[in-house]
Amino acid sequence: MNINVKLPDGNSVELPQNSTPYDVAASIGAGLAKAAIGARVNGTLVDVTSPITSDCDISIITAPRQDKKGNSKFRDTAHQDDALYLLRHSTAHVMAEAIANLWPDTELAYGPPLETGFYYDIKLDTPISSDDFAKIEAEMAKIIASNRPFKRYDLPIAEGMDKLKAENNKYKIDNAERAIEGGAQSLSWYVTGDPSLDTACATDDSANTSEGYWEDLCQGPHVPNTSLIGASKVMSIASSNWHGDVNSDRFQRVYGTAFFSEKDLETYLGKLEEAKARDHRVIGQKLGLFAIDDKVGQGLVLWKPKGGIIRDELQKFIGEHLTKQGYFQVFTPHIGKLDLYRTSGHFPYYQDSQFPPIISREQIKSLADEGCSCSQLANMLEDGDVDGYMLKPMNCPHHIQIYASEKRSYRDLPIRLAEFGTVYRWEQSGELNGMTRVRGFTQDDAHLFVMPEQLDEEVQGCLDLVKVIFETLGLKDFRVRVSLRDPDGTKYVGNPEDWDRAESACIKAAESLGVPFSMEPGEAAFYGPKIDFVVKDVIGREWQLGTVQVDYQLPQRFELSYVGSDNAEHTPIMIHRAPFGSMERFVGVLIEHFNGSFPLWLNPEQVRVLPISDKFVDYAEEVKDKLFAEGVRVTIDKGNDRLNGKIKVAQEDRVCYMLVVGRKDKEAGTVSVRHRSEGDLGAVPTDEFVANIVEEIKTKALGPLVKASN
């Protein structure tokens, strides 16, 4: 029996049933077969040797080619993500084998690939430290150099469980039970072994030794052999717990990374060093932008005056564009009744990521007098038998109630409500990270209530706003993800026609941006499709920032309506939109992107006047007054340091312009201009400098407009 295999270019090949991706590649050409390391079959990532049992769509994943400098070159982001996933998953096995060889009493738990590498959780009484990394890497190098294949074998559930119980690793037994609960029809192992050995030998008592092969319970997929691992490194060690439960078994979590070439690894390590130098937590403290204090609470940001300037400028910037687009600013409280969030579905379904409900003293006392236990109270809260309040996790329910507060006509729509609204989420302490992962944050939030025929235009308007923001800030390297429903999924609400319209609007809007975008079926929220913006910063790291979501569910839950032109009641469609995502995260990203050297219009201190001695402080004051009158943020350094010392301090403070003033400047009515990155620009007439800097601020230029004098 033959199967039809459809290729990405639309052509098809016909092959015998149970042919593999390797066979498909070989039918196209020997070069493709040699380069093949895996495939996507009907969207699922598989081994290159995985049997294909029925007609399918296929995309062959190849090892990247190397340029003359040894840099890996991928076709696109999807190719890079898939190839590195396969490589890093395989390298996690190699590292686990190396650790088991060095410490034979190691019990392996779990070892997934990550976006930047992989880790393996191990149970081992002997502490592993960074001093051990070199010998782990040396053992890994031996395995990689042996060019051993990754071979898979499957066992029936009962036989596989018997094997695991005989090996007596409770963590692997647990992994298998979870796989079975997830629908696995068999249990699979991957053998890293000598191709001359029969993989059946992996089921005997000598398994998990270094005598020619090594195996691990795993669902895959993997690269064909170890020699494809061009470069690897053990990165760090941390502690973890089984299932993330702090009361459960404690593991050592060993992190590593892998690439197809040494040059790729070298580039990655260089970026890590650059990222450390740009760490917003360090720069933010040094520049006095924000603080996080244990007395206030972890994950709760204190915006200091200089950080407040940046935030205020960003809010004014987006506020101007919101006014142009017909938005109305609203303000809502930081808490709301539990019933509001019960209706929206945020409580109790997402209560693990929310702060606990707030219950009145009278209720607590009354329930305590009745002998109510904590677990009973929790059940009563879930069931709605006890009311209370909650720190708001989202702004949308409050905006919905503003919409619902008046009778609406089709003539009123679209209604665009915007708010810099603070919300609260209970993040685990181990997940908190400066400003980029916090427990209280302010969203540049907006909710649009539209009619179906307005959907396309309004989604487009949301994306246009995001594009303006990114371009103004020099974030030109970004891509878009369009999350769509799974055609076979059952979790989605609303009728198919509405979904078709919403998905079409999102795809058209993404196409109009002229940037790379991907469509991801099955990733939509249950209430509608969404668009996410993934920005690449100056050192190549990606950050998920703004989002636009189309929502049919909440207007139905809250029974929102408007009177149409037919005098009948209709349900509006809701669009959620947040270009920055959150002010905290966005500013944290900007700190690292600009390395603390913000464009002039954003910089907390735009100009610092540096009199060369006390005799010229009066003239410095005159210069400052002219700048201040034009709205420029300017200070004077009246200290007794030498001029070079004052310049050094101003450079460290990331001040954009330093104006040195002395006798010649006072007599000529000039300022000697120095820019933090351009250096000495020479003497410039004061009025000319003021005009240029005002223009630089007004246009939100990314670089200096003041030029060196002739």
C-alpha cells in the first residue's frame, strides 16, 4: 500500500506505507537525505526515521549550512527553532549519560530542551558544582566524538511499565504514567548506541551503562547521531523539586546549551556577556530609575523620579496617538467584587495566579464563630457562597461595566476605552525578575467594542499604533504571531462564521505590516484569535511585548448589547489591545535595549551644564534658564571637581548633552557641546543649540541633531 506525501512546495511523492522522512528526502535527492535531521509531519516534529503510516504533509528539517566563518545559516525562524530543538533535546541525553557515567548512583528525572538550551533534573546525593563542569564536558565530548546514533524502540504499556518497575526509578515511572494519562499507546526509549548493536539489548539488565550504548525513557524526537552536536557547554547548576512542589524530592538541575558550530556557541556566549552588562536590574539601580524593596514586597516596583520621567514620557507619547485615534481615557479602581470576576471567568479558574480574595472583617469573624475551616472557606468562595473583593488581575471587566453603564446604539460604535490600569498577579518568587516579571504592573490597556463590519478596520488601527510605537523607539526588528483556532478543536466558543471573520481580520492586519509573521493553529484563546508582537533587541534577544486579541466570549458572558439599525439587540465584539504590554516590562526591555542611554526625548536628564569654575556659574544659570524655558530637563554641576571628573560622572549618568562653559563661551554667547556618544562637538551658539535640541525632542529623534561646529 502506498501513501501520498505532500511537500511544502505543493508537489507530492508517493511512497510505500511506513516509509520514513529520510525516505522522502532520499526520493528528492541524496543531498537532502544527507542533511535531514528530522521532519514535521502534519505539523508534528518527528525523527527522521519515524514511520509514516498515512497520507500527510511533510517538511524536512535539515542541519543548517555553515558560512565561511562557521555561523549556522537557517532558512527561517521556524527552521532554526525546530533544528535547535532536536539538537538540544539530544544533547540533554548526552549530558545525562555523561553525568551518569561520572556518578553511577545518579537517578535521572526529566530533561527537556529550552529556548536557549536544555536542563536535566537529577537525584544525586553528591553535590555537583561549577568545578565539575569541565569533566562533565570532557565526558560529553567523548560521547559526541563516538558518532553514536539515537535509536528509538517502543514497548507495549504493560511490558514497558514492568521494565521501569524492575529498574526502580520512581521518577521515570511517574513520567510514564503521565504519558499514559496523556494518551500514549506505548512507551518509548531512545538508545544512544553503537549501530552494530541490536536495540533489543537495551531491555536487558545492562541498560544505562557506557558499554556501547545508553538509553533513556523519552518520547523524542532526536537528531540522527551525536556527531551533529557541533558545540555544547554546561552552563549552570540550580536546585529544583519534583513536580515543582517544594515539599517533594529535591533535585539538582543542571543547565546546558548546544549549537551546530563552535562559532554559534561563541556568539551566544558573547551575547550573554553583553546581556549581563545591560542587565536592567543593575543599570536601573545605578541610574536611579526604580527600586524593589522587601519592606514593600518582592515583585512590586517603586518608580523613582528618574524612572517616573521615562514612564510619564511614554504615557504622554501613546496618549497623543490614542486621542488621534478616537480613544477615551477612563479610570477604574484597583479592586473589584468577586462576582465581577466570577462572571468574567477569572475567578476561580485562574485563582492560582491571583492574590487571595479580600473578605470583610465581619464575615471572617462570623465564619470563625461558626467554626468554619480554611478549606471550607475556600470552597465557599469558589461556590459563590461568600462574597468579597479581589485585587484586579485584568482591566477588561471594569471596562465592560463602563460600556454596560449606558444604553448603546450602533451609531455609538466603535467605542474605544483606554486606561493605564494597574493589575496584580501572584507570580511565584522564583519567577520574579526585576521589572520584566512582577506582581503589580500597569498595562497600557484598551478595549474596543465594535460591530462585526468594523472589525477589520479596528484591528488594523490597533496594529498601526503598535507599529508607530516600535518605529519611534527604533525597535524595527520584530515579527508577528497570529494565533488561530485548531480546526479540530472543541474548546472554542462562538459560531464558525464569527471565527472566520476574526481570523481573516487578524491575518489581513498582520500582512499589512510588511514584517515576518507566522500563523499558529491551535494557539488561539478559547474566546478568539490574537496577534502577538515579538521584538528583537539590539543584541538579538527576543521579547514578547504588545498583543491584540479578538474576543466574542466576554461580551456574551456580561450580556452586552447595542441597538442595531434594525432596532434589534446585537452583541458587540470586543478587542483587547496593549501595545507596550506593561509599563514595567516595556521599560525593563528598553533599559537593556538602549543600555540605559535613552533617546533624548525619553532620557531623564537631557542636558547638564558644566561650568569650568565658580566664576562661570552665573553664565551656566543663564544657559540653564533658556533650556528650562523650552521644557528641556537640565541641571548644573556646581561641584568642585575638575572638568574631566565632571564629564566622567555625566557620562556614567548617561546624560545626553554636556555643555562646558567658560570665559570664551560667556564672551561669545556659546556653549561647548559634548555628546555622550559623539564626543566633543565644539562651540555652538547657545540659541542655535537650544533650537536644535528642542527639535530633537519634538521629533523624537533616535540620534543627536546637534552637529559638530566647523
